[in-house]
Amino acid sequence: VSRDETRAQQAIEAAFAEVARLEMVVSEWQPDSEISSINAAPDGRPVQLTSELYGVINRALWFADLTGGAFDPSFAGCAKLWSIPKQHIPTAEEMAACRQRTGYESILLDVQTSTIMLGLPGMRIGLGGIGKGYRVDRASEILESFGVSSYVVNGGGDIRVSSSELHGPWSVEIAHPRDPDQRLGSVTLDRGAIATSGDSSWYFDKDGVRYSHIFDPRSGQPSRQSMAVTVIAERTIDADALATGLFVLGPEHSLALLGELPGYEALLVSPDNPIYKTPGFPPLTNRT
């Protein structure tokens, strides 16, 4: 929202350009990206990192440690053994072999040299659970560098907002994890980030079992501890990663963790449908 349409359009174009640039930094789906160069390096060889990528990976490892491995960027290679479109489930032997190459503790960052080394043969990392949030943050920062103080950036459900006298608080709807025609309600935000992880949009059902795209790295299986988790934080990178980790942990362990973690609020929907909220989570309005 801006009084200067030309300046606002320039800001929008610059924000989209930044998102496109970051594809070549944090996306392991791009074979020539910086993150892909880590995975392509010979086993045991350190790889030089830009300060930007070092920071994102370091933040991912912080959340991995915080959640006890419920969020783990090293599980990316094993997740590719599954195929939701083809409803393919890897064998127990395939998953066991792949998990020998995972474990965030074996991702070794050297702050002195700004290098990374993957400590297990055949190890791979991916930033799918945090990279999108980082791109939303960078797009927001670009808008602010152009003087835009009222905006919403939506990266596939990872959202960051800012309001000023030009536009009041933003209303963000939280989808129902099972019924796309309903919502759990709306929350009002002046500023900050909100991200949701759920099992309703990318999954398949087979023999009465739901297999979603959110995996528990500790077991190698799709997580079924939650139906949806929404996290509010100052930055989208943090809301993105924490929503995934809390989804895997489930409501009980998540609420215990959040009780010791200031600056974050969450709404959690358990598999049997009760809704849990941290004390500071905004009131839900317009519920259907």
C-alpha cells in the first residue's frame, strides 16, 4: 500500500527479482544453486559458503537442535524416496539405508572459514522447510528499502505483514486442515510473520492411511502427530521452520517447548481435532 504508485511498482518488481535470485541460493531443485553445490561436493570436502547461505543453514541447524531433530535439513535426501503423485512408499530397507546418511549433528559449519562439510558419506541437505520463509523475509526487506511500510507478502502460505497509517492491521485466515471450504478463523496482525504446516494439501491415502509430505526425520515416516500448526513470529524464516518442527513434535511436546521459547505463538490442531493455543496467540474471529 503506497501513495506513490510508480515507486510501489518498482518495489514490487525488485522484491520479485530478489525471490528469483534466491532460487539460485537456497533451492536444491536448481542443479546450479549454491545449496546444490554442497550436495555435489565430494564426501568429506569443505565447501565455501556465502555469508547469506551460511546464515540460513546456521538458522536451520538452530531449529534442528531446538526440536531435537523433528526439524532436520539432512532428511531431504530420504524424503525423495517417497512419491506422493505416484503413491510410492519406500521399503523399510530403503529407508533404513538412507537414514544412515542423515542427522543434523553431522552437518559441520566452521564459523572461522565460513565453510560447511557434510560429515556422513552420501549425505545431502535441503532447505525446503526454511528457504521459503527466508525468501518472504527478503522480499519484505526489499519493500521496506523502498520506503514501503504497509504490505503483505504471501509465499505459498508463509506470510509477512506490516501496517501503518496507510493501512490498518491485516486479517489473515487460517484454513481448516480437513475442509477447504471452511476456516478455523482469522487473526489480526499489525506486523510480523505467520506460517502454517499441515497435511491437507500434499498427501495421498492408501489402505486407510494418510501419507503426507511432512516427515518425521527421526523415524523416516510421515508425521501423524498433528493435522496443522500455525506459528506467529517476528520473521518468516523462523515461523516457517518452527511450524514444521512443531507439526512433527505434536501438540503436547510443542506446548512444553513453546512455554520456554519467548517471542513465538502457535495454534495447533491435533489428529483427533482439538485445537490448542499458546496464551499469546491472537483471538480467532470469523470462524466457520
